[in-house]
Amino acid sequence: MFDSLSERLGQTVRNLRGVGRLTEDNIKDTMREVRMALLEADVALPVVREFIDHVKEKALGDKVLKSLTPGQALVKVVNDELAAIMGEANESLNLSVTPPAVILMAGLQGAGKTTTVAKLARWLKEKQKKSVMVVSADVYRPAAIKQLETVAAEVGANFFPSTVEQDPVDIANAAIKEAKIQNNDVLIIDTAGRLHVDDEMMGEIKRLHAAVNPAETLFVVDSMTGQDAANTSKAFNDALPLTGVILTKTDGDARGGAALSTRFITGKPIKFIGVGEKMSALEPFHPERIASRILGMGDVVSLVEDVQSSVDTAKAAKLANKIKKGKGFDLEDFSDQLSQMKNMGGIASLMGKLPGMPNIPKGAMDQVDDKKMLHLEAIISSMTAKERRFPDVIKGSRKKRIAAGCGLQVQDVNRLLKQFTQMQKMMKKMKGGGMAKMMRSMKGQLPPGMM
């Protein structure tokens, strides 16, 4: 998400960093570039106007003009305003009610509502330690109930069965009753979607909302619809007392206009974003972190959280101890590293959170492909235990057998072995205090306080 906007705005703010003195003229030129970048990202026009007005007002203020580094000060103004437009800080779910806390999910057909119900159930179970039940009140789409049952089983959520012959309100009331009996903390209700906003749809969901009095009413919207995502959110917000929005398919939206427009137009916070097809691909929406990512400053906080939640610390400690004792780094260890990286969302996701990524040449970024990681894992899986522990034995005939076993070419096996050798050399440098030396040599390149 935000690839094109990040590229345009990133170049604009890089130009500003070298500016010794800000004037109305160079601010005017900069704001023209920013305006064009936002419009091209499909940000709603009223949002663009307000954003530009606020930045101009603050940029011409004494604090920026008298700053020792006015270019950097203006970058901070742009960063702060981006975060403010999107809501300033993450707003968490309000579940402090008598259990079960009911979450009502609304949205148009095709927005990814049913999948998002399962993703949210998984997030509540893993991050909030809640017991979750899900139910489908969609009696119009024949496969909806079965789909929810399938994804609920995948994430380990309790599923309450329903049929297309039942009334949605009766389904919801029966599910609430069962959730109380089973002592579930949260009940998520999936509702019917339509291809567009209509009176019949609104009437039904209003009736459902009045019957269940949910703790949270979340609108699920496809971010790839751009400005229309914000407008649809507003239509639902006018009909229902929404408490928040979930943006889906943000991994396929390079523009990001929906994220920048939705909060401003609806007045309701974006609480989560869907960042991929996996059930783990749902993240709380942090405006300040997203703003940093847009401007190419990375998102180190989210990266650290990913590491803490996904990395097997016992395995990491075991590997560190192994290297410290001088034992070799083998392909089993290499495979573990690939697996840990995959658990954190893949290499593309990790790189997107690192500072300075927009400065990397596009050709280099195009080489970042998570499918290649799957190929590496497949090659290692085709090896024998002895080959993984002693890679030096892998010669001509073994390479052919490994390539045939994973459906790839001998060149792919050679490429993996070359990458492994490079990583093995790096690990040897860490032995006997080499890691400390490496960190000391990097000290000047790291952010203040990182050491």
C-alpha cells in the first residue's frame, strides 16, 4: 500500500532536506507536488484541500522558518498532518461490556467481510486472549454460512450454525444465547452484503443492530475502490452508528487513497487493515506509523512487534549459542531462518517497514519476491538430512536429484548454495565477539538510542 504515494512524497521531502531556508515560493512549489501526489493516490479532494491548507499554515509559522534545519522541520509537519488526517493514533476495540461483547460486521458484497471475521477472531484469540464465537446472519448468499464455518475452523473459533431459512435477527439472538452458555468473551456476527447500498439492505442491518445492541459496529470496506471506499463508509455511517472501519486488500492497493480519506469523511477511526490473504494478515491501524512509512522513514516499531510475536526465541537462542561455540551454520539453520521470516509476513513486508526503502533502486526492489523464498524451502526439503547438515557433499549428481525432487533447475540449487555460503561467512564473523565488532562499526548508521 502507498507505493506510488510514497515514491512521489518521498522524492519531494528528500528535496526539502537540503533546503537551507524556506520561503513562500519554495513552499508553494513543494505543496504543488504534494497536492499532485495525493490526487494521484485517489485521495478525496476535500481531504487534499484541508491537508494542504494545514501544512501551509504550519510551514510558514515561526517554529519552522526559524529552525536550524527548516527542510527537516517541514518534513515533520507533513508527517504529523498525514497522521492527523488518518486519526493520529490507533483506537482499540471497546470490549469492556458484559460478555459476550457483540461485534457486528457490515459491508458490501466482495469486500472480504467473511474472511475478515475469521482474521479478527484469530487476532482476538492470539493478541487479546479472548474466546471467540462467530455466526453468519447472511441468508442470501448460499455459500456464506459454509465459508464462515470453514475459515472459523482454520483459526480455531467457535462456529454457531445457521440456515438460509432463518431470520437474521433470530440467528443473532440464538447465537448470543449460546455464547453466554459457552462463556465466550466475544461474538462476531457476519451480515449480508449487497453489490451496492440499498434501502432493503440498510433496513435489515438497522433491525439487526437494534436487536443485538453491539459493543462494536465495524464497516468492512475494500481499499482498492479508492475514494468510493470513503463515500460508501459515509453512507453506512449515516444509517448506522459505526464505531470503526476495517480496510481490506491494502496489499493490492498501491495508491492508499482510501486510508487517507476514510477517517476524514466519516469521522470514524480505521481500526484494522487487511494486509494479505493469510489469516494472520490483519494489523491494527496506527496512523503515525503509516505516515512514517509513506515518507520512507520506515516503521521500526511494527517491525519489532513482528519479531517479538513471530520469532521462536528458543530456536534463536539455540542458534546463537551454536555459533558462539564455533559449530557450523548448516542448511537446517538456514531453513529455520527462512521459516521465521515467512512467519513475519515475508521479506517484502519486512523491507516495507525498514527506513530508507524508497531510496533503493526500483530494479533491486523488483527482485524481492516471496515466491523465491518458497523455492529455497522446497530445495532444502528435497535434500537428505546428511546433505542439510554437511552441504559440502552436494556435488553434480546430488544437485540433479535435488532439482528433480523439487521441480526446479540445477541453477536454482547452485544459487541457493551460493546464498547459503555467503550467510555462512557472515555467521563465522559473529563468532567470538564478531557480532559486537560489527554492531560497533554500524553505530554511526543506526538511529540514536539503538545501540
